[in-house]
Amino acid sequence: MRFVDEYRDPAVARALSAEIHALVADTGTVRIMEVCGGHTHAIYRHGLEDLLPPEIELVHGPGCPVCVIPMGRVDDAIAIAETGGVTLATFGDMMRVPGGRGSLLEAKARGADVRMVYSPLDALALARREPDRHVCFFAIGFETTAPATAITLRRAREEGAANFSVFCNHVLIEPPLRAILETPGLRVDAFVGPGHVSSVIGSDRYSFIPEEYGRPVVVSAFEPVDLLQAIAMLVRQRAEGRCEVENQYTRVVRPDGNPRALEAIAETMEERDDFEWRGVGVLPRSALRVREPFARWDAERLFTIPGARIEDPKACRCGEVLTGQIKPWECGVFGTACTPEQPLGTCMVSSEGACAAYFSYGRARRRREEAPVGA
Ligand code: SF4
């Protein structure tokens, strides 16, 4: 297939749906976690849940880069932005994430210089254009976006940029997956592996899931036919008694990933043990910091950063949403005190957040209507 229409072909989607219906007759209920928030949005945008039999239950995973940022790191970014002569540059979604002292957008309204950029290289260009200011890039994202930050750090070194730094919040996909797999009473039978992350790290990196935890993985792309095919592949594995890593996204993902991107990350960043995940806590070796040879461009070495850990609001259940323990509509403030316009938690902010997906595509309304009276 070459064109996007082909990945949305209703006839192909119906055939895959029929195959899944036939396969579950042998397998029974299968709980499938789609790791990536991009998959969650594709599933609900295209109404794929309606093409699946009731035996397939979709569980949403931790793969939304904005959702996993804790309130304390937002406050750290605000502290940097409020430093005299500093411009904090970041992605648009990140500006709306609530911290203990409000969001970056609110800090901007109070007078801090916070600007939206589309890439770390844009932030470096901003530093070049405004030599009298120090531009700090608030870097977030999984292995997918870390290579762009790595290349920007290399570029900053080549240029000898004196007024640029990176506040590094890049996270890694394996530690949260292990944390989920080690949760007592885990009720996930199989995983749809993230497509974008896998284009960097490769599909082989998930082999620990079938080997150590006995769950199959299929790495998937993002179109409706892709996702239905990935689910069919998972159910077929179960029906045939297999448990392995398969790759549906062969047009982009290689078993060993992208060696040049991995090399750029390894040269500029290293694993850290102290990173807190929103609603999950500190996970060892789950994030990246800037390496010593690039210390000149490391905001955590250049600025005094509060580094405070801040409890999520009591009503916020983002941690449980991110680890697949509850569905977004089970959070008591979903759609009332927490909406995309006034988010209380991160999962409602991001274009990849599960709560935002449910809210945007009206799934919660239907679920609530289906729930028994008094539930
Ligand atoms: Fe978090 Fe809001 Fe979702 Fe509740 S509804 S889990 S507070 S994002």
C-alpha cells in the first residue's frame, strides 16, 4: 500500500474485523494495552472499538510524553522561565500542563518569557536571533524526540552557542512497561507496541516482554487498517499458542531501530535514576540527562532548580489512567472539573492523552449511558 486511503479502506477494515471476531471464538477475552497515546487517539477518532468484538478490551498505556511529566518538573520549568533574561521555549501542549504554581501559560501571563516552538532546533535558532537573551529548551518526549534534542546539543556545541541550554525531561519506554508488567494483579494479556518510539529503538527491544513476562507484542503503525491488523496479529498469536514480538509497521520500524539516532542519544545523554513520573513515582533508569561533555548546555547545571516533588490533586487519577488501571471516564472529575479547556491532569491536555481522546470523541458519554443506573 502506498497512499493513506488504502490504510483506511473500509473493505480491508471489515475483513480484519471479521478475522478478529472469528479468532476470539477460540481465545476468549483478550485485554490489549495500546502503549502509545497516538494509537489511543487513532482508535477513537476512527471508531475502531465498534469494529471489535466484546471479547477484545482495549487498555490505554503510558506512551503520552506530555502526560507523564509531573507537577514538580513544570514548576522547575516555571522557575527557569522566571529567571531574568531567560526565554523558555517548549511545545504548545507543554505550556498548558498544570504544575503546583499553575501552567507555563499562566507564568507567561504573569510576565515570564515563554514561547512555543516546534522543535529544539527552532529554540536554538531563537537563541541565535536574540543573543541578548538566554534561550532554554524544555525538552520532553520518549526516545522518539530525544534524537532531535541530541542533534541540537551537537549543533550548539559546533556553534559554541553561549546563550542556549536544554532542560532535559526525555523518558524511556522500557521502565514504565516493566513497572506495569510487575503490577500485582495485572490484567493485560498483550501489547500493541508504539510505532514512533520503535522507529528509533527497534522492535527487538521488546523481546523482554514475551521472554520474561509471557505477553506478546505487535508493533503497529497509526492508520485504522494498521491497528486492526496489529490486533488481529496479537489474537492470532494467542489462538496459535505463540508469544513473541511481531512488527506490523515494517514500512518504518526495523528490528534494530535507527542506529544513527541511537548513537546521537548515547553521545549527548545518559540514563538517570531520579526522574519522577506523573502519578507513578520515581522509576530507576527511566529518563535521560545531559552528559558531562555537554554540561555547558545543560539547564540543570546552569540554573538553580527547585526540584520539588508535588503531589497531584487528590481528585486526579492520571497515574491510574497511564498504567491502564482505570478508563478515563472512571475518574470522578472527567468532563466536569477536568476538560481540555480547563485540564486538572495531564491526560486531558495533550493531543495524545487518553482522557483528551475520550472527551474529544464522545466515548465517555456513551460509556456512561451504557453503565447500569447507580454505577
Ligand atoms: Fe487526570 Fe483529568 Fe483524566 Fe482525571 S479526567 S485522570 S484528572 S486528566
